[in-house]
Amino acid sequence: MTKNRLGGVIAAVPTPVDAAGQPDTQLFLRHATWALASGCDGLNVLGTTGEANSLSAGQRRTVMAAAAGQLDPLRLMVGTGTPDLETTIALTRHAHELGFAGALILPPFYYKGVPEDGLFEWFARIVEATADAPIPIYLYNYPLMTGIRFSPELAGRLSAGLSGRIVGAKDSSGEAGYADQLAAIEGFDVFPSTEASLSLAGSRGYAGCISATVNVAPALSAALWRDQGNKDLLAQVSAIRAGVSAQPLIPAVKFLTGHIHGEAGFERILPPMLELTDEQKSALVALGLSA
């Protein structure tokens, strides 16, 4: 299978919504276009930062169509995972039809403590059902949200055993050494979820990063990707990451995106999350970020 290999600095972009909670594709495209022009190698659409699991399948299709229709889909990874196979398969097929470079798929996150053979079967069925729509698949390892961890052994088994369709993973675990274990799998592209990891990408074999906080300073992350030994750049991106992460992350990214673009409509958040307090917003403004 021909693989459209994503790599480098990938922003996990937010999904702006209107007052009725529907995706605002105009604002979405405004930020996505800016992020790509400002140094991002690619974008992760409809991930955790994109509030994918607060959106219906129809709303997700709306965002997917807007992204693929106006941006280069070969620079886009899209989240297609849901708790049920039918919807996951349908969204994954649709991602292929639209030309996305990859599908980022969560494990079936309602059931906890499931056996690894069950997780293997879940992905095997997705691969089988999309055999004629062979979009590359990336595992989304985020145990804090899903309660499920892809062991390195399972990741290797999935990579080797399913027609070459499982090509990598986004690791949002924060677990020391875990990304290194995944990167040791032959031909497996690993993206830690912090841009600070870019300084280790060459030595550890990472394919890049997929990060929410890249949205607010993409040029700095792009510079670090090109110059991984630059300690000043590492200190800058680490400080921004720490400052943004000190607040609730998704509302913080949405607020700062609006602040950078001068458009308060970016700030709207879907429940159960809430918009930030004035004090939290002031702390983010003090970071001094701008377009």
C-alpha cells in the first residue's frame, strides 16, 4: 500500500462553533490556513482539541468536507474514532474519499479493561471494512481520556498484522519512555503530543509532534523542528506550552486562537467544558502571543 507519510509539526486544530453550537467552517478555515502558512507541516482535524467527541457524525462530516475542500488534504490527518464500529468505519471511509492523508482512531473508549485481542479485532474489522478505501491509520493513545492504553506489543502486532494499514500513533499519554518504545517498531511513525519533544525527534526516531499548543506559536515549533539542538527555541516552546497548559487546555487554545486572530467567535466552547474566567484569560494574554 502506498502511504502518504505525514511528518513534522502538526497542530491539533480547534473547531470553532457558532452560537447554536454548529461548526463555523469559515473561522475554522481562517485559522487552519494561517497555521499552515505559519510553519505547520500538517494539521490534525477533529481530534481532542477539535472537540470531535462533542460533535455528531454529521457535524464532523461538515468539518471534514470544509477542510479537504479548501486545504491540501495530503497535509491533513483527521480523527474518525467513535465508540461504535459502524460510525468509525463510515467516517474513516469518508476520510479516504475526501483524500485525507491519514485517519487518527481512538480505541472503543466506553468499555474499560478490554483484552488486547478485543482491541486487535476492533481494528481488524475497520481495516477489513475499508479495504477498498485504504487510508493509512494512526492509533490515538490517550489513556487519561479513554481509559485504554495501547501496549507497545499490541501496537507492533497491529502494525505488522493488518495489511500495513496501521502506520503510526499519536501518543498523548505523557508516559516516560513510551513513545520511544513505539518508535522502535519498524516503519511506525510516532508523534508525541508536546512540541518540546521535537528537540529529541532525531535522536529518538519521532516523526514529529501533534500538539494543541502548536496552534498559538507554530513558527517557533517549526523552527525547533528544523534546529532540534537549539536550546533557546526549546525553552521558548516549553514556556508557552507550560503557560497554556496551566489553564484548561481546550478552552485556553480556543481563547488564544481568538486573541491572535482578533475574533472572539473562536472562544465558544461546547459543554461540558466552559469558557475561561477573566482571570484565566488575563493569564493567557500575559504570554504575549500574536499573529
